[in-house]
Amino acid sequence: MWLLAVLIGLNLWTFAEFAADKRAAARRERRIPERRLLLLAAVGGSVGAVAAQRLLRHETAKQPFAAILGGIVAAHALGLAALALYRFM
């Protein structure tokens, strides 16, 4: 249960970082580095990153950011599928 709480918190944090970056972009202020946004997604915040990307329409067409985020999401999905398969075998 603690892992679920950590993942929920991480995804909320990731969503908030994407929202802050979107706000900074609109105001022409200093942006959050893409590397930081991708790192948050990679360590477990991919759901929050994709939700922010879709809901806020942020970083959707920018390459290679969108492709890297897609790869992170795919890796997480494969990892979850492998874990589920292993658990039920």
C-alpha cells in the first residue's frame, strides 16, 4: 500500500510540474527543464505526465520530448505487464 501512495504522490507532483511549466511558458518566464520533466515521468510519474500533456495540451508535438515520453510510457506498460504475468504464473 505504501508503494501505491508513493506512486500517487509522484504522479501528482509530475502533473503539478507540467502545469507549472505550462504556466511559465504562457508568461514567458523561466521554464522547467525538459530533462527534469522526463526524469519525473521515468521514475514513476508517467501517468501524471501523460495526463498533464493531454489535459493541458502541453509538450504534445515537441520532438524529441513527445517520443521520449512515449518510450517511457511504453517501458512502464511493458514492466507492468511482465510483473502481472510473473505474478499469475
